[in-house]
Amino acid sequence: MTAEGVTDRLPRLLTLVPWLLARPGVPVADAAAEFGITESQLRRDLELLWMCGLPGYGPGDLVDLSFEGDTVTVVYDAGLSRPLRMSGPEAATLAVALRALADAPGVADTDAVQRALAKIEQASGQATDGPVEDAVAVGLGRAPGNAAAEAAVRDGVARHRALRLTYYSASRDAVGRRDVDPMRLLLVDGSTYLEAWCRRAEGVRMFRLDRVDDAEVLDEPSSPPSTATPREVPADAAGLLTPDGRQQLAALRLAPAARWVAEYYPMEDVVADDDGGARVQMRYGDRAWMVRLLLGLGEHVEVLWPAELAAARADRAAEALGAYGS
């Protein structure tokens, strides 16, 4: 950062990408005037945005801009235009943190904090005046824009109809479509799951409702085979996510700075370390995606096994360094 300061520059950077997305080919002079900065400062901001993006931080992961001439256009926004997805615990935690921030002395723009809090409450359909535990228990934090999909899932379960889901899989970091025969809905650890027979995988699977992008009730009955038996409900949500045979298992040592990975992705096993890190066993469906995640975590993660994954990570890092002539 320059002498301008993080508190001045960061809000501008967060606003700059969506503003430019709405105005492709805008003159650099007009953009600088809009944000009250010089053209040289705007170009420095754009050069910084070039280095921002998604974990992996390779081609196709970073913000891509075109501003060699007198105009600027966002070529790729690295997902900044996607709706924010939050689980129940994430929404509850954010809401409580915003309430604490609004009451903290010295906050310059409490109105902005209150507006953000109101948007979270409106999107979730729940107020968050109670304790965090109460907010999580009622399933606070349904992902914005997924209300219609959740209603369709509940309708399919109630009427015993098959469903066609467009679903985001965290272990593969991919969105896919699959037809399922619903069995029941479960509320575990603040998140709602659909237990259903997946026709593509030919097995019982759990689908977290806040990861269902779209759901269509099919004009056919839900007819899971006789071998599709409901699972025993564990004490936590992670136990519901039994992997299929196509997924691979890796043992990782997470430093404290990467501890969030164990909370964001499904884990087979998590053992906390005294320094705030953890040793985990993580399932993944695609090695290339897993390698990108590991590269994004840098020195904050160590691959304990398998050796093949550690080697793939090292090879990809060497390729990246080679591209820069190192």
C-alpha cells in the first residue's frame, strides 16, 4: 500500500470492480474523476487489482483488466459479481459481529453497518437479536436468491416427487445437475440437508440446501430403491458428508492462518494443534482443483500424504516460477 493508507484505498478497490463492470470501455479520466483521484493513482489501483483473485492465483483465477490505452474494461471479475453464499453459522457470526461493530466507539459510519445488518436479516428472513446459538439453531443465513430453490425442494419432499437439482459441490468446486429421489430433510448444526437417492451416483447423498442454486420438481414420484436406507444422524453436519468412491483423501497440516479451511470444507478428521493450527484429513474430487487450493495457501499448509499430491503441488509451483523466468 502507498502512504494513502489501507482505510482509504481498500473501500475504493472494493467499489472499483463493480463500477467498471457496469461501464465497459469507460475513459480512464472519467473513472479517476468519479473516484476523486488522479489518473496515475487509478492506474496504480488497476495494477494492484491485477494481482487479486481466487485461490490458485494463476491464469483464470485473477482479476483481468484491459487499460493499456485511454479506456479501461474488466475482462474477468474473478467471481466478484456472484451472489454471496453464507451458511447458517457464517450469517449468524457476521450479524453478531456487525452488531458489536455498530456499538463500538469510534466507528465513523454506523449507518453503513446498520444497512449491512439489515440486508443480512432480510436475506435470511430471520432477526438476530438473540444469542448466536439461537440464530444458528433456526437455520439463519439462507443464501440470497435461493429461497425459490429451497421452496421447490420442500415441495418435492412433501409431495414425494423427484427433483432436478443444480448443486454446488464444495469438494469439487463445481456446479452440476443431477436428478434425485428425495427421502427426508434434516437440520444439523444450523444447516438444512436434503437426504436423497442420487440417480447419477447411484447412492444416498446429502445435499446442503444453501448450496442448491436451482431446483425443479419433476412430474414423477420419488422412488428410491429398497436399498436406499436413511443414514444415522450424527452430532455434527460433517458426519453426514460420506464421500463417494471417486473422491481421494489427503492428510494436511494447517498453520493457524489456514485453519479456516477445516471449517469451510468437509473433513474426515480434524485434530487441533497447540499453536492454533490443525492436522486434517480432507476429501477432494479433482486433483487439479486441490493443487490450486494448496498453492493458494502457500507456506501455511503442508501435505503429509499422499506423496503424489505433494509432488503435483511442487511441479505446479515450479511451472509457475518458470513462467516468470525464476
